[in-house]
Amino acid sequence: MDRPSAPKPVLPGVKPLVVAVDMGYGHLRAARPIARALGVEITQVDRPPLVGPDEIKVWNRVRTAYEWTSRASQLPYLGRPFRWALESATDIPHLHPYRDLSAPTRGVATVERLVRTRGLGRGMVARMKETGEPLIATFYSPAIAADAAGLDNVWCVVTDSDINRVWAPRDAARSRIRFLVPSPRAGRRLRSYGVPENHIHFTGFPLPNELVGGRELPTLQRNLASRLVRLDPGMTFRRDYREELAHFLGPLPEQEEGRPPTLTFAVGGAGAQAGMAHQFLPGMRGPIEEGRLRLVLVAGVRGAVEARFREEIQLAGMEGALGKGLDILRADSLDEYFDRFDAVLAHTDALWTKPSELSFYAALGLPLVFAPPVGVHERYNRRWVRESGAGLVQRDPAAAWQWFSDWLEDGSLAGAAWSGFTRLPKHGLYRILDEVTPGAVEGG
């Protein structure tokens, strides 16, 4: 059989169907900027109306197992078997030496069985056949289901810097799927899985337009200019790089001199690392109360995580700091959460998080402090950011203010911010729009 040709033309006036699943925040976070730019809603293929009761049960079992295992894997001692189970499920073989890795794995067989015998994606496929909508998926299984149904115009947005074999279908060489990858390594990985090179497009991750501002990066540059002043109180970094900073950013805002930096701690959609607050909050009490640090604790949409944060704040004797240098971000819906999170990031100076899809946010000129990874794919995300000089690995959480203030003093955080801005891809959203709707969307 010949390899598939270019996608068939999309019918005039038919906008893409943008789909995601609720498996943590990563796949939804990637879909949101794309859907907004196209003027469509995100369709969750693990929720009604596209799925029936039997398929919902499958998704709920998978989601519950993933979230429970993620949280359990972070337990000391008792978490070891769960870490092993999670890493086995997310395992990615060494890429080098280059070799053929196209043989299907157990995960590939499982997805294929769910599509062919359990009707995974059936409702989505029926809608696409009726409407002629192209598909943009930020999770692999919807793309694989559409491809198995013989549909054209299927794009899959990859959400990690390196990926498991399960992202590509069994016979990847004959697949119609076009992959939009956030890193060159993800592209090399897909080639090793048998995906034709002309089906792989390096775009970068779709960062929110609200934080980038368009193809000329006006919002990103404005936020970065202010951030560099707050991250470099002793002007250690700014003295060494004054010509480069002036060239790319112009004069830095003097009004930011002396303002405290904001550290945002985001624990991920499953809330796997919320308990770390117990370790670092006591040491941050003094700096927060004295106005030398601002701290935002991100609970997402999980009331249990917010309750855990409030309990730890009370134990640290910091209730009086709430709203006065210490804040909790918790929303009632995902839409509200994503909007508020982006607004917080605009004024955040360092993001402390596990190396999830938020690893790509280092491209905003936002230095990352990495908590331990949850899964093999997150280890690769962390390595990708560190090799670009845009992230640092956390040290002892109990001494967090000490190592964080050292990084402020010696310019390490400012340097990481600059490396992320200069070395990592920032135009992912606009490149994706160019691929899926060439000439139709300006994108900012």
C-alpha cells in the first residue's frame, strides 16, 4: 500500500473540531489556545455528548487509576511500587543509538482494541463524517480513532518533549495523522516509530495568546522586561547582559526596582505534590511577612488541594499573610482556572512545578523550578528544559527560601528566564494555526 498523500481540502467555512481529554490539565491546556484562536469550543471526547455510558466508564476507570497512582507515587517509602507502575506505563526507550522502534507495544495494542472492539471515539467519528470537520486532537487516542475510520485532515498536537510509542498507531507508516510536535526530539521519536517525516511538523507548544500577545511577542516581552528587574535585585545579570537586553527588550521598567518577586507553586492536575507545602511554608513565613517574597499556591479546581494548603498555612501560623503576599488560586471550573492561572503567570517571576506540560512555559521567559517528575515523560521534559538553561531543580524544600534567595542574588533565575526566552519555541500557537488553517487565521 502506498503512503497516504496530502490531506484533502477542507470544505469552505468548516472549522476544525478541537478535542481533548481530562487526564490532568496538560491536554486541555494545549487545546484551549487553539480553540480560542479558531473561535470554537473544546470538545472533550471523554464526556457527553460524544460518548455513551459504556465509553464514559472506560474513561473514568483510566482517569481514576492515573490520578490515584500519580498521588500515591509521591508517598515516601510506600510510594515506590506506585512509582514503578507509573514509570512502566509511561516508559520511553533510549532514543540513541537511532534504530527502528516501530514495533507495537502493549499500550498500542490496548488502544487499537478499544477503538476496534469497544467503540472508543465512535461518537466523534460519527460527527466528523456528518459535518466534514477536520480534527485537532491534543491526545493520541482520538487521532488514532479518526485515522482508523479512514478520515482525512487529522492533526495530533503532541504535549511532551518526548513520547511513548502509544502516540502513534500500529502501522504508523500508513497513517494519515499529521503530528504537530513541541520539540525536535519528539519529531525524531515519531520517525523512530515509523511516522513518515512529511507527517511531522515542528511547531512548539501552543502557549496562550494572552501571554504571548501575537507573532511579534509584545505581551511576552513586556512581562519579561518587568520580570528580569524583579529577579535581579543586585543587577548581577543585567550588568553582564545589558547590550542584549537593550537590543531585544529596550529600557527595563525602573518602577519594578525593589518590588518582591512572585513565586508560583503549581502542583499539577492530580494534586500529586500538594503535601510539599508542609515543608517549605514555615521557612517562607518571614520573607512573606516582611514583603520580600510573594507566594501563590495553585490548587486548580480541586477543593481537597485547597483545603490541604489552608491546613498547612494554619500550621505554619501564616493565616494573617493570606491576601498580603500569600494567595491560593482555586477555581470552580476549568475555564475559570485557566483564565486566572494565565493572569497569575503574567506577574509570576518563577514557576515551581513538576515537569509537566508547563515545562513549555519556560519559553515565556519564565524560569522553572522543578519538583520531582511523575512519570518517565516528565523526566524527559525536565532534561529538555535544563539542557536549554531555562530550569533549575529544587533543593531541600525545607530550605526553599534560602536557595531561592541565593538564585536571586547570583542571577541564576534571571539567567534561566533569559535562556527560556532566547532558546525555546514561542510561536507554537501561530505555527499550529498556519498548519491546520493556512492563511485563514491571523493568530494575534
